[in-house]
Amino acid sequence: MRERDEIVIRSFRVVFQLDRRLHRIDRWRLPLPYGLPLRSLGYAAGALLLVLVVGQLPVLGTVVGALPAPVRLALIPGAAAYALTSIQVDGRPAHEAFIALVVWRIRPRVVTAWKRGTRPGQQARLLDVRVAPDASGPRLRRGRVRGPATAVVRVAATADERGRRLTLRGEEGAALEEGFEIIFDQSRRLVIR
């Protein structure tokens, strides 16, 4: 007994994907064994339209106009339809693959919070961040800030600078009326303890 040939189905989308085909026109049967796919007619119409548009262009129009009419109006659209019908990129027809390529090119490469983001390594100016004291009183909250930035401190604090790092330590006491401003570039950091 012969073993059956197995068919591997990688996606049920392929099983339920119907390829509409034309088998006869009125009483005349098309001489194609499996009929003519309707998308081939669409590809041929698109290719014919493209040939007609290119024929109106100044430089390319002379080249296309030099071709005999059967080549220009039948052979080129037929060959384009045959080629585009046989092309399948990742199981998609040629027009779906082309649309997916265009959408992929248009889409942003980096998305942050569902919006177009900046690429890694690029700098972006964020909105001002304000940190206000809570009911426990005015004191510094722990944190780190990388430059470039401007920090306004309105609490009594001592500063200790080591290399490119400035460390602030809050002191007990009331909030300052005016405060002081610390401006630093991208190579420096502010550490609040």
C-alpha cells in the first residue's frame, strides 16, 4: 500500500483564500486548464494603463511609441499580468506585497506612546518637569538627571562636585523663596540624595 502524500498547511488563511477565476465567456470556454485568475485581468489593465501613460511622456513616449502596436498594447500587459500573477511574496499576491512595502516605508521606525518617536542616540526636548513637596514638608526627592538640563532648587541643600557629577543633599529647613538654578550640559549629571 502506498503512503499518502502529505500537504503541510502553514496557515488556514491559505485554505479559505478563494482565488476567483474565469473559466468561460458566454458559451466559449477559455483554453486555460484552470481558468484565468481575475486578478490577472486587473494586472493586465493596470499594465496597459501604465503603458498608455508612459507613451504620453516626452522622452519615454518616443521609445514606447517606436514599439509595434501588438507589442505595446497586448504583449507587454500580458507578460506583466503573467509575471505579477505568478509572484507571491510571503504568500501574498503582488499587489498586497507592494501595498505592505509602501506602508512599511511610510510608517515610523520608532514608536513612543503610539506616536512617532526619536531614534536612539538623538536628543529630544521634553516639557518642563516640576517636582513639588508633599505634606511631609519641603525636602529633596531622590533622583538622577542627565544633561543638558536646567534644574531650579528651592530647598536648602549642599552641593558636592566630583568630576562630571554634581551631588545635592537636602538640609532640614524651610523652603527657599528664590532658590538657585543649576545649568549643565549633556556630559554632566545631577544626582539628588
